[in-house]
Amino acid sequence: MRRHLITRAGALLAGLLLCAGTAPTAASAYREAAPAAQDSASAGPRTASSAAAPLPDARAAADPAYRVLAFSKTAGFRHSSIDDGLAALRELGAAHNFTVDATEDATAFTAANLGRYGAVVFLSTTGDVLNGTQQTAFEQYIRGGGGYVGIHAAADTEYDWPFYAGLAGALFHSHPHNQTATVRVEDRAHDATAHLGGAWQRFDEWYNYRSNPRTTAHVLASLDEGSYTGGNMSGDHPIAWCKDYEGGRAFYTGGGHTDESYTEPAFRRHLLGGIRWAAGTTKADCRPETGYTALFDGSGTAGWEQAGPGSFSLADGTLTSQGGLGMLWHSAREVTGDYSLKLDWRMDGDDNSGVFVGFPASSDPWSAVNNGYEIQIDATDAADRTTGAVYGFQSADVTARDAALNPPGEWNTYEIRVTGERLEVFLNGRKINDFTNTDPARSLRQGHIGLQNHGDGDQVSFRNIRLATSDTDGRTGELTGVNGKCLDVAAGATADGTQVQLWTCNGSGAQQWTVPGDGTVRALGKCLDVSGGGSADGTRIQLWTCNGTGAQTWSAQPDGSVRNPQSGKCLDAEGGTWNDGTRVHLWTCHTGPNQKWNLP
């Protein structure tokens, strides 16, 4: 919403939704042309794609210059497509402002040399390709904020290096014969998949993996195992994913076995998006995501109603605002209690919209103005009325917002998390606002959800609106303690007995904890556990397979402590310095800061 400064009362009455006070300014002349659906050309019909044609790459072409290291050493099977892959990477780089250095010489893996690169691509590497010293240098590169892109047989690499297994997300198990399969695109906001439709028909060699990466990575696309033969992952078969990992970024795609993959426009655009994200030139929410229910999945607007003038068009699984001033609201469900709302949005230029929460059912859009809160979407405005602000009440953290925001023409993801009367806003996985409602006439814990259509000339699009609620799905997020550090599963490992510790918050799956309401606290599919069900001070706290015992029951206390009722003792950060790697153990409850925790 865009207008002159007026009084708070006038703001609430005259414009939180309808933005009166000034006439809407003209939107930017820039408008990205809608992509026409077509098959992507490739060598022969077997590589035809049903995805929409890649979006125009004007934004990618404007990226700051950077370098990419393409590493294709093989100590096992060697793919004939490596040469085609290198050629495609060089062509993408020439068109999109990055330089590709190709090597199969592992001595390139030194701290000084890796520091030159925005991302390192493992292009169908196989076997043990780095020695211990080189592995250490690469670990340092990732922990220093570096980017990794794994293509196809990158998952058939370094089986005995736990850091790499965590970085890649999953390792190769087997594959059937090459064949066409349906790829289900789960995330249409990430730059690697935003150009695709909901289903992508491709011919390739489809890997089965030794583990499912969904609990530790954000799945971008998965295979429909009913569309081909030989899948063995019980119907949940991720094939492309991204993750924040120990300070760096990791993207993996299982495609790319065939030579023809690298002349397929949709697949090339998929690779470009993965490289851009790994190099940090575009942002995305790559936190693991489970437990959400679709409110809008692209197939239709059943359960939604328009309030006020204007409307939303529906095309290519996308809602786009037109006219106004009004609001499309989800009438089928009133949300109560704690919840997490996620949705993807895109502005075409200097446009204006917002997301409303916490308002009662009404065909009058002023209901949202007078009773709810708006999370603003606007390229330019005053601090409390621009993207990420709780409109008219609290500005976003502008520095964090600017670091997380993708520009007009690219997709962004909001998470709007409500816990009690606390409202947190995450943009592309990064927290940008933390607001507490103190108005007794309003409540964040009960109400509906709505999307604003601001007016003529303001064109904002939405996709993939989904909701997780505490009463059904539990709350998921970071569990923070002393010095603002996160409760962390050491190295992101999932073996029973893995140590739980403090670590600087980094958004990784090892720091995503779910409180499902049954007394457990869970991460990576397992439970926070008191070793041996002990009660002695100093008893180890670990990750363990959930088993329903008292060793895995926890109770949050009003003083901020988290108690294990079976032992009567508290979750405690060891010692008195509390650095990265500080172990968490059981200890007699007291009032110290190392026993104060903020649950998701």
C-alpha cells in the first residue's frame, strides 16, 4: 500500500487495505511477458518436456559477475554426457555473467583457490575424488558461505566422507533403465523450478537414493513412481532439492545422465537456477518443509471469495491481482491457534499488494483493515509500509529484508508464523520482522487469510499457498537458547545417539525442531532423548528413534525452562561459555540463562 503519512487512526481506517489518502501511483512500465506454454526442444521426442518455456532471463543476465568451478573428476563410472554438460555450463555462463573454470585436477581444492568461486559444480563425479587435505579445504569453503551444485552422479561420490553426504543430501543406491518419467514440481518459486509447470515429462536415468533427503533438505521436485518402472523409494522420491548447510548453500539435481539433457532448454534453465542460488545471486527458502496443507495449489479457487472490487486471474497455477481495491480471502477455513502460513509471490515492477491475517469472516474488505494485520508487499514506500512491514504498525528489519529480497520479476517466499500473539515474518527463509499484538480488540490466533488486489496498475502474483497448524501438524522452527544460539544436531546426523549441541543459527535442517503437541521435541525424524532415561546431572541429551518413553517427554515451563518430567530435571547448556559445539545435557533446574529456551 502506498500513500502519504497520515495519522495512525486514519491509516487504519482509510488505507491499510484500500490505501486511500493519495491516488495510487503508476506502476513501473516494466512488465515481464507471460511465458507461452510449449515443449522444450531437444534431440528426439524422448526428451520433450511438458513444462512451460523458460522465463526470460533478463534478471539473471544482470547478475554481478562471478566465477564457477566445474569439477568432473571420476574414480568410477564415467558419463559420456560430461563434455556436453561442460559445454552447457560455459554457454550459460557466457549468457548470464559468470565464468566457468573446468577441471578434473583435485589440487584445485585449496582454500586460496576455492575462495575465488561463487559456486563449485560437481558434474557427474564418481568415487573418491578428493584426498583428506582437499576435503578439509572444501569443508572450509562451504562453512565460509560457499555454494555447491551437484549434478546427477555427484550423488555417486565420496561415500565415506560424512560431510559430503550431508552436503549432497542423499547418495546413490541404484537405477532402472533410462525412460520417461513425470517429475512433480513441488516448489515453483525457486529459480531452478519457477519456469516449470506442475508436471515435467523428461527422459533420463532416474536414481534411487540410499535415504530420503526430505527431512534435511527442501525438496524442489520429486518423481511420480507410478509414471515409470524401477523406483524404490515407496512413493516419496525427491529428485531435486536445496539446503542451507553448515554456513553454505547446496543444490542437487538427479537429472543430467543423457547427452541430450544439456541441449534441453528447460533442463538448462533448471541448472542455471541452481547455480544462481548456490552462488547467492538469487534467494530462496531452502529450509526443510513438511506438514503443510494446501489452501491454493494452482488448480482452482474453491474455498476463496472476493471481497470488494477487482479480482484475481488464474493461469498456469498462479493467481494474479487485477483492479481493485479489494481482497481475495479464504472463506472455507478460519485459522485458530498457532500456525505457519507460507506462500510464494512475485511483483512485476513497482507494484503493491499484501497478505492479511487474523480478521473475521466478512464480504466487506474493511473487516480485514479494522480487525486484522497486513504483511505488506510493495517495492517502494515508507519503512512501515513496504515489503515485510506489518502495515502501519512495524517496519521490517530493512537490512535483513534487503539481503533476502529478490527483485521484481523473480519469485519470493513468505512464511508468516503466529505463536500466541507473536507474528514473525520470514522472507526467503530469513526472519525480517518480529511483531507482538498488544491490541485487545485484535487477535492473531483466530481469523481468516486474505490476499490484497490493490488497484489498476498493481500486478502481484501468488502461488502455492499452504498452512501448517499446531493442532494438526505441530510447530516447526528454530529452538533457541543462551546467547541466541540454536539447538543443533551435530553434523546433521540421524544415527541414534547423535549429540545435541548449541550452534550459531544457520537455517539448516539440523536446527529445525517440531513440537507436535504430544510432549516430544523432534528433528530429522527423531526425538530429543535423555540417554538411558537417566536422571543424574550431566546425563547426555541426544537424538534417538521416537519410542514414547519418558526419556523423550518434555514440558515447557513459564520461566522459559524445558523440563523432562520423568527425571524432574531441565534441558541445560553445559558450562559457562556456550560457544558453538557446547553440549546439551540434563541438569538440576535453576534460573540461569543456559536453561532458558525459545521453542518454535
